[in-house]
Amino acid sequence: MADHMALEGCTSTDRSHMDSLLKTTRERMLSKCPDFQFIRDVADATKHAKLSVSKRVEAPREVSSSNQISATPGLFQAPFGEGVFAEAVIVFAVLKDGSSKPLLPAVRSVLEAWKTELLQ
């Protein structure tokens, strides 16, 4: 989403110019919503399986591997007779400090930040 926002209407094909626009957009979103970095890390880790050490001093990665992303067992993973319909599955990440962070509240806060950004 940040890529689309940053490059909307950009006619340049100069990579350094496009990277600069993207960096500015990401920094703006990160300042408005710290969960932006968490969602970005989860998306990148899911896409690439394992991420290299971040060079970003301003926003170090909270998630660097798809192995850190998990979910509670759903209806079909529960032992027979214990699962119930409408049981929620919670997707979460185990952060580097060992704590768990659920994905849904972060997604909601990032969506709200994007709504605010897009309506300006």
C-alpha cells in the first residue's frame, strides 16, 4: 500500500527518486502508526520466509522469520469433541523479546491510519 501511495501520479522512472518518495511515505506512516512497521515485517516475513538483519536504525524489525507467525488451533485442529463453530482463530507473532503480539489489532490500527492519510 505504501508503494502505491508514494508513487501515485509519479511520472519519473528514476529509481532513486522513487525510493525517496517511498521512504518518505513509510516514515510518515510509521510516525502516525507504529504498528505499520509490525504489519510490514509480518508481510515481508510471510513473503520471504526469512529476512536479513535490518539496516533501518529508526525501525528495527520485530519479526524476521515466518516461523515467528502462528495461529491458535481452529475448529479442525482441535481434538474431536472440543472444537466449536464460530471459534475465533487468532493469528499472532512471537517477537524477538519472546512476547506475543496479535495481528488483528495492528491491522485495525494501520487501516485507520491509512483512512486518515487518504482522507487528507
